[in-house]
Amino acid sequence: MSNLTFDFITDDQFRLSLQSDHQEMAKAAEVGAWKAVHVLAGSIIEALLIEYLVVSKLKPKGKDPLTVTLGEAINACEDAKVISERTSSLCEVIKDYRNLIHPGRLIRLQDQYGEGSAQIVAALVGIITSEVAQKRKENYGLTAEQIVRKISIDARARSLLPHLLTETNEHERRRLVESVISETFTIESQDWLKNETTLNTLKTCYRLALSSLPKSYQVKAAEKFAELVRKESSEKITTYADAFFSCAEIKHLNASDCALVKNHIFSRMEELKVSGDYPADPLETLKGIGPHLDDQDILKFTNICVRFVNSGIEASQNGFSALLISEYDELSSPELKTKVEKHIEAWLNFAKERNYSQDRVQRLKHLTIGCSEIPF
């Protein structure tokens, strides 16, 4: 009973209210408070059906859904194929739930509502929740909460994300980007048994959802990060950047914000130790920076990459080597490419003069080959 979710409800306050009522109903059942189970079950069912009528703009017999009785809501939802005929028939047990709290009705006597009927109405809450959720999916698509719940319970969800996001309308994809993914990510990352697969899939989901939104919204997301850099603590900036920002998004920023973001990222990379844990997250953040490098920062970027290629652990050596080569191809001018080539050559000569180990020299030679214009 306590595992029921209402993640198909998009209004945060309403969803939390339903979850709270359902948890209270489960606790009432545990202590044998059968009357309370009936009242809470009836309240949840009525709220679910009327909310569906409201969001679907259905008016039973021309009435405002907020003014109809539970019986009218049940009939209207059956007519709209939201609930099945069988489920509608089962609802007879709950139609008069309000009488249980009416001071003038004999029906409010507790002994008329025992454990047996309480189990029926509790099961009915689950049935109606499932049927309404299915209808909402057919008409509305998946909600942001349903997407992140799938990610949290299915280790293979990452491969399904492109398909799942096509079943999600733009409003819900915006909610994913604005709040739902970041809130879920924060909760999961703070768990001492955090699931890295879930965290990585949430990052992927964020990038896919963002790329599916109109350009104006992508601009807004990039500007949000620039504002974060301008106002927030380094810890908060780093956490957000590692999870959700890619330098490919710099293209959406004005010149001032572009310089601000690049300076922050370069400063952070220069502080990282070349040995120890492989900095996979900041490496992902750097991808896409090539077209946005200029005379002021091309050598900074080259130095950062060469430093890890020259001295890092194997994973970072390979990662930053691939990064430098791929971003070199995206540089905006031949002059910038020439600067990179000459700077790597200077590193290589320095390594030879200082008698660096053969493997370090070979890694630098590999960079000189990767970062060169092939004449065909």
C-alpha cells in the first residue's frame, strides 16, 4: 500500500498532498483505523478523478468539474474511458465516504466499515491511480517525475532515454531541465550509497532534454550557468558544471559571459592535480570548447591538456589527449591551430632536453601528429 506513486501528477503541491494522504491511509490501516481508511481513500479517489476532469477540460453534463459529486465524477471518467466499467462498479463502496464524517447520518457508525471493506477501498485507490496514470500517459505523455523514476529503478534506462523523451511533451522536458533532474541528482549524490549509474544517466537525460528544447530555452540555460558563476560559491558552481554544463553551450552566451565562464573553467582545471582520481566530470564539461577559444586562452587550454597527457594517470592521459585533438579540429582559425602545434612542439623539445621517459615523449609525439593539418 505504501509503495504507490503519483508521479503522473505534474502539480508539485497536489502530488505531495496525494502522497501525504496515501501514507496516512497506510498508517491508518496498520493500526486498524478502518473508518479513517475509508475517508482517506474516498478523498484520494475523488481528487484523482476530478483533477483528471479539470486538466482534460471535461465538463460532466456541462458542469464545472470542481462542483460535481463523486458519483458524477466516476460516471464522467467511465464515459471518457479513464476508468473501466468494472472499476466504476467497484466505486459503489466509496461513493458515500463523506457520510462517515457527517454528524447527522446513521451511516457514520464505525461498525459498518471494517477491515474487509477497508481492504477493498485501499485496493481501489491503487486500481484508479493506475488507470488514471495510463490515460494521462496516452493523452499527455510521460511526466518529468516518471522519467526520473524510471532512471532510478532501471539500470538500463540510459539506452531508453531518446525514446522516453519523445513521449514527453515540451512542458515536461522543461521541468526536467529546470528542476526535476537537478533535485533528484542532489538527493542521490548525497546518499552515502549513491548509485553512479543513476547519477550518470541523470546527466545524460539533462543534456538530451536540453538539446530537444527550442534554442531560446538553451540560451536561458546557458545564461543561468553564467549567473551561477557570477554569484554563487565555487563548490556550487563546480557541482552544477560537472553534472549539467557543457562548453558547447558557450555559443549561447554574449562576449562578457563567455569570457567569464571560460576563465572559471580554466582556473578550476589548473587547480586539479594531474595524479590520483581521473577528472572525468570536468573533462566532459570541456568538450565543445574548441570553437570558442581565442588568442587569450588557446595556450591556457593547450597547457591544461598537455599537463595531464604528460603527467597524469593513464585514464586522464588518454582522455585529455583525445580532447585536445578533437577540439583542435574545431578551432576557428588556422592561426590558432598553428599556435597549438608550436606549443606542443615546444613541450616535446623540453621533454627531450630534460630526458623525460620514453613513454612521456611518445605521448607528446602522438599529440603533434593528432594536432596537425593533414594536407589532403
